Amino acid sequence: MVERSLGARISAMLAERGFDTVFGVPGVHNIELYRGLEGTGLRHVLARHEQGAGFMADGYARATGKPGVAYVITGPGLTNIMTPMGQAYSDSVPLLVISSCLNRADLGTARGRLHEMKDQEAAGGTVCEWSRTAMDAESAYALVDRALIEFVGERPRPRHIQIPVEVLQAPAAPPPPFIAPSVAGFRSSRVPKTVLDGIFAARRPLFIFGGGTRHVPDLARRAVERLRAACFMTYGGRGVVPPETPLSFGSYLARPDSVEFIASADVVIAVGTELSETDFWRERLGHAGDLIHVDVDPAELSEPGAWNVLCEAEAFLERLLEASAGHQPFTEWSEVEVASARARWRAAIDAERPGILPVAEAIRKVLPEDCLIYSDMTQFAYAAKEVWDMPVPNLWHHPFGFGALGFALPAAIGGKVGVGSGPVVAIAGDYGFQYTVQELGTAAELGRSLPVLIWDNGSLGEIEASMVRSQIAPVGVQAFNPDFGKLAAAYGIGYSRPENLSALAADLSSAFDVECPTLIHMTPALAG
């Protein structure tokens, strides 16, 4: 048996477990993870910052459905990636972060060691499902396999494994063979008869589909049609029900007067959603009738007075459809009231954020049908993600919940690595773009088409508007921007600043045909 360090064994182990890509930044503490990496078949994507590496791994996971992996160093390497870890935790993205840490004798001490932290394991644990220290090779192997099993059998949130430098460097025996888990999530179909009876008796049943239903759009559509129910989708559930569905309210759940329709429903069936603040942006959902809350996470089933059903979305919807055989639905919902509400909400958004919707529509018309969109925390995305219907789920990825700036560019890079020749686009605001602007270097190195749309409103537009609404004199919302054209030239990538919507459409179409990233500089003046 060839003697190899644990660090080298771990990289080989990941390849053997089916991984093909690692995002990361090598440093003096974690270089053993890189020993022989080129011979494992793993592709390493070098980020310019650990935050970028984390978002890239996140974007890769969202694009492929496979866990994203990131290698980082002790101390600042981990703290830098904690923002992406928090975002992945909020959005249920499978992310495996492997870091080094101080030698075993130095853990928990204060000796002025390089990259020293008081409690690195605990720090990591604040933004992921668990953070553990592997004190030997056997523990490291067990934790890697535990993470892989849990990504399949539990809610797919990030996990962090840290390994002391001396343990990474020490010779290690090969890992044991891996037996892939056969579990496919929480499959219970024990839906109480009283819950089903309540749904079938409803005259105005209303579904709310969250991100947990993205893998079962056909079942969701059939349930809506079978019960002649109306539906909303959370931002994370966009595309679960196709836009042409007559009784679909779309993703307008956060509109204040959506409460009127929710309150008018005699039963609300919320499937695969936390019903969190960032789903509807008010204290309460607003239902007056029964609430049936279906989720795989018991921690989310805490709504007082609700029928809480611990069940995977697929199993619940299958059971619902099976039990509905012979049921003759009667609905009091009308297509006219749904269409009227959608038109009213679209007009309200256009008035709230003028100039965005015409630009969004021009972009939508030229994007390939299967294009992956990664957006940042920007006014453009806030407006577009309400009105822009998705034909299928998993196309538009946004930093929901945690709401981290700087997500779009590196996540889009990770998505592009994941889908290869498939189309990917990033949408960022002029300010948030600069959080991770350095990752243009990684994008340029990849040498693949990647349109990066920058919405430049000359300020932190959403914060400025919030200050004005709160009668606060706008302070700290004007930031100096670089010359984006010269920035693109410095990285050797494409650039355009279209003067009208037609030019924008042409420039965006062309950006998919060149083998390099392209910055497309948009301003509100595009709308005329």
C-alpha cells in the first residue's frame, strides 16, 4: 500500500464518492488537501477569495443538484466562507466545507499561532447544520460519509469538517468502501384522513408551494388542476406551477393585499415552505380558514392551530392525488379575480420601481429557455422575481433568507462550471457586484460565455428608498463606481453599455456566443 497523507486521501476519497469539482483557495495550512489532487480526476477552481469559493460551490450545487465542495484554510479562510455557508443554510443548499485548523495541542489555547481562533469549530457551527473536528483519519472519513448520507436523507444544508494540520499531514490508510444510501428523503405517506377530508370539503382551496416542491412540479400542477385550487408560489418555488395555469397567483405572495385572497380561502395548504418572513414580508400569513403545513423539517412545523404534516412534498402530493380519486371538486375561485389581481400587482411594482420591468422583459425575451439566472440583492431582482414567471423550477437562483450581497457573480461561475455549455447569466447591482468583483479573474480563467448584467442606478437604491420612506435623510447610499468598461478590459473580457432596449437584447444575445465573460452595463435610462 502506497503511503499517502490524510489530506491526499481525502481528495481521492471525494473523487471516489462521485465528486468532480472542488472550489477553494490553497494556503500553508491546507496544502495537504492539494497533494496529488491533479491525479484524482477532481477539478479545482481557484477563487480569488474564500467568500467567492463558497458562493461558487453553492451555485454549482444549485445547478447540478450535487453537493458543492470548498477547501479553505484555518482562521480567516473559514470566517471568509461563513457568509456563503449562512446563505446555503438559509436556502437548503448542500455544501461541504473542509478546512484545516490548528494542531491538536493548540486547539482552545491562546499562543499567538498563525490563523488562530478561540473556537473555530463553534464559529463554523453558527452557519451550518453541524461543524465537527476530525482528530484522526477514521473520524475524517466518517464525517465525510456522514455528510453525504445526510445530504440525501435530511434537509440538505451545509456541513463543516475541520482537520488539524498535523493530522492532514500524517500518513493514513485508505478510507473504507462507501455504500450509497438508499433512503430518498422523508417518505412517510401517513397523511391524516381529517386533513384530506378538510381539503376535499373546501370551496376555495389555496396551495402555497415553496422551494421544497421544486423537484415535483408535475405533482403540484396535477394537484392544483385536480382540486381546481388557486395557488401562490414562494420565490423559492417559482416555476413549480406553469405560468399559464389559470388560477395561479404566481409569486406575488409578498404583495400586502395578497392577504385578502389568503383570508378568503377556507383551507390553505402550504407545501415545502417555511412560511418565513422572507416569503411574505409581514408578521402573519393572514389565513382565516384552516392551515395545513407540510414539511420535512419538524422545526418548521410550529404554526399555532395548524394541521402540521411531517412529510416529504412528493409523498404528500402523491397521497393527496391518490385519495382524490372520485372526488368531484367545486371551486369558488374565478380566473377573472386571479388575472385582475396579477395585473394590479404588476402595475404596483412598476410604479414602485420605475424603469425595471421594461428592461426585465427585454432580457426575458432573448434568454434561452433553459438559462440559469443568478441574481444578487438588488432592486432589479426584487422587482423581476415577482413578475417574471418561470416556465419550470430551478432556473432562477437568488440569495433568499440570509440575503448576502455578492452572491450573483461567483454563484453564476459555479453554476457555469456545473452545466458546462449550458447558458448561465448573472444579474447584480452596481454596489453588490463590487463585493465579489475580484471573481471576474476566475470567470476569465474559465474562458466560457457568462453574461454579467450590472444594474447601475448610481446608489444603494433600495436602502435610499427605505430611508426616504422612513423620513431619514439619505446618508451613506452614494458610492463611487469604477469605469466598468476599463475594469472589463483589465480582465480581458467583453463589455457593452447599451443605449436602448433593442441594443440590450442584441448585446445579451451576442454575449452567449463568445467564449469569455461579458459585462453588460445597464442603467434606468434604458427604459426611455
